[in-house]
Amino acid sequence: MGKQETFQESIVSSAACFAAAAARGMEALFSVKASAGGAEFRESGIGSERNLVFSILFTGTVYGEFILAMDEETALGIAAASGGGAGPREQALQEAVDGLSEMLNIAVGESVLGLSRRYKKLTITAPKVHFGRVRYPRVKCARAALTSPAGEIDCYLYVDRMQLDISASYKQALKALLGANKDLRAAMTKLEEQQNHLILSEKMAALGMMAAGVAHEINTPLSTILLLDHQMKDLVREENADKATIIDMLGMIETTITRVSKITNALRAYARDSAKEPFETVSVRRLVDEALLLCAAQLKDAGVSVASEGIPESLAIECRIHELPQVLLNLLTNSCDAIRALEKKWIRIEAADHGDEVMISVTDSGGGIPEAILRKVFDPFFTTKAQGEGTGLGLSFSKGIVDGHHGRISVNPAAGNTQFLIRLPKLQPGSVGRKTA
């Protein structure tokens, strides 16, 4: 068994074969006889002063390049020797470039066979032409000279032993991608947990602010029930008790209990995680009433009047029934805080049918939002309230809910007063008919 070729010996012999194949190609295509000299190994890289360069790149388990470097005059002389290049210089040079590119293809086709025995899976590219000098200072290469009647040609071959096996590279890239994807999923999970914690904190802060008003809303009907209870006890002690009066009193107690039940249900719905609830067809009137129920005491205490009577019961949308009231509640409590100190304090809630969508507007008696902060109002943690009075998450939280309903929430700077607009589709994408709540 013969001694195995070293890397240096391999590219030197391949460069010599490349120069010899180029000489044969020149004679076959141009009828120009050229002689190929011996090849030498170079540690210092490629640095030719010639101004016309032809090259073909190859890739596989290694990559590298076959290069022919010559002067333009040499190329023109080779073409002229074969009877070509009789036209203008530019046309003659193009003819020479075309012929020499074909010659390079032939030479590389012969030479790459030898390399393929040592390096597997080699693929060659199309010839590339460069007008200018070639400089590869950091590659180890082999050079052979090709001498022709028209001038000398430098024949270079360099091979980089860095592994470029496509399948191995793909596997490494895929492994890195899967690792990055795993890290990203973990980061997203942690971010969602933190976001849910912030949303819960915002809800709890809002519930704390509503607590006093809600307690009043519950204590008043309870007092009514207690009073009716005493009155009914007195009535039943009488011999000729008026049953009709007792029935009326029981009806009043039932109505009062229903009201308290609505308040407690609204509170429970506000505090729950409703992001995974199904979409239902709900009256916009019901959504507004549920939000008003939770902040009625707060609005009354601030002396704010609310108008929402013009919303028809028939106007309905598909939504998560416990999410949209949270958006309206955030807007109502923000309005209440903003206009509390004004002489005129009012809020108007309207809803309009716009074909495939519904637009809900919440307008208050404020003078609008300054342009300087208009673009920031939906940013997380942005607030104009005093420190400790707001988390800056309410509007950001509301925008997330509206986005989740494929809607849009915005400020209307042309309203004259402070006005928020909520546009929501009547039907959610992919809807096939929802349960009516």
C-alpha cells in the first residue's frame, strides 16, 4: 500500500493537474499551445498583480477555488491567435472572456475528479469573472504558471479544510435552533406568568378602590331586606294579615336579593381569569350595565352623572362575556378620576352599529389628552396619576383584551372632550354561530 498523500502534496498535485488541463483546454478551444510549469505550495496566500481573474468555487466536506489570473492583453492575444477578437476592444474582450470561461470549466471538470477521491461530496459553481487583482492573504494554496505565446497565466488552487459538510452543518444549526426555541419557550412561559401576575395585581388594586363603594351597594339592599323582614313579622302577628301586602314585600326582597347577586357575580367575574373562556353572543347593553354596576358607587360618590340610555338591547357582539366589561370599567374609573375635580362632571357611553362591527365610545367632560402623551397612553406602566394611585397597567391591559377580540381601541383627539373609541367585530374570525348569553 502506497504512502497516503499529505494535504500539502494533495493540493500541489491538484494544482499541477489544473494547469495541465488548462493548457489542453486552451489548445482545444483556441488552437494556442501553452506549457504548464510545476506547482508550488504557498503559505502566504494568493496575491496576483494580473487584472483579469476567472474562478470557480467548490464546496462539500471542504471548500476552495480554482483560479486563473491573467492580464487583459493576454486574454485578447489568446482570442486573436484563434482568429477571434477582430471587432472593437470591448467586444473582443467579451469574446475572450466567454471562451476562457469555457476553458476554465473544462479544466476544473478534469481537475476536480482528483480532489473528489480525497474530499467527498464536492459541488462546483459556475465560472465567475472579476476585472481587478485577486488577494486572498490568509489561505494556503498551490500555484502553477501557464505560459502561452500571448503571455503568462497564474493558475491557483486553494482548499480550506474547515468542515462544510452540509448535513453536519444542518444538524448543528438545527440543534442550536431547537435549543434556542426551548429557551424562548421557557422565557415566554415566564413572561406570561409575570404578565398574569401583573394583571392580577391591577385587578386587585382596582377591586381595592371599589371595595368601599361596593360595600355600600350591598349594605343598602341588605338594610332594605332587614327592614322588610321586620315589617313582615309584625304583619303576620296580626289576626287579619293582608296577604297581598306580604306578597308585595316578598317580591321586593326577591328583587333586592337579585340586585345583590348581580353585584357579587360581577365582582367574581372581574377577579377571575377569563382569557380562556369561549366567545358568546352578548348584548352590548348588558356589557355596559355590568361595568356600571361595579363602579356606580364610585361615580355617585364623585358626583359624576352617566348617560348610556341610547344603547339598544338588540345590538350584540361575540365576545368573552367577562372580559369586555373590564375594559369599560377601566375607562369609566379613569374618567371618574380625571374629572373628579371639574365643575361639570359627566360621562357618556354610546354604541353604534357599523355594519360588520360595533363602535363603543366612552366620552367624559375632560378637555382631552395632551398630544405629548397621546402615543403613550396604552404603554404598560405609563400613568399620569400621582405615585401610589395607579399602576399604569389599566389601559395596556384593556388594549390586550380588545386586541384579543380582533378589535381596536384608540383615543379620538378630535372629539373636543376626552373620548375613547372601541371598535369590535360583531362576529369573531371562524365563527359558526355562538351560544347567546
